[in-house]
Amino acid sequence: MDAEARRLLWRCRRGLKELDVLLERYARTALPHATSEERRTLERLLERPDPELAGYLLGGVRPEEADLAALIERILACRGAP
């Protein structure tokens, strides 16, 4: 992974195990081949507070922004990946 991808992966560590697992699994899978736009979208998502992220990833809440909603769906699709 390049430096930007490693920085984003580090930011996926939130301190709430459930969020950490989902975000890090997605990041390890997607970041190596992600476009700069996809990386910016992930960065915007990671700027959200933990309770908001938990709502998106664990509580079924959908972000209003279409690009963030699509990213949440991609992250959740990685749940079953090893």
C-alpha cells in the first residue's frame, strides 16, 4: 500500500471493535486499487463521529449523501470477506 492508503487504513482504527473490523477489512481490500475520488469519499466518511459511523454501519441508518451511502453499502458487502 502507498502512504496515503496506509494513512487511511490507520484512520479506520476507531476504538470500537465492530467499527474497526468493518472499516479495516474494507480498507485492506479496496484501498490498493481505489481511485482518488474513492479515497476522498472514505476520508470524508472517517471524519464523521463514531456514533454516526455506528449508525451507518451497525444501525441501518443511511447517509443523505449518495456517495457516502454507496460507500457504506460497499463496506457492508465486505462483512463476509475473510
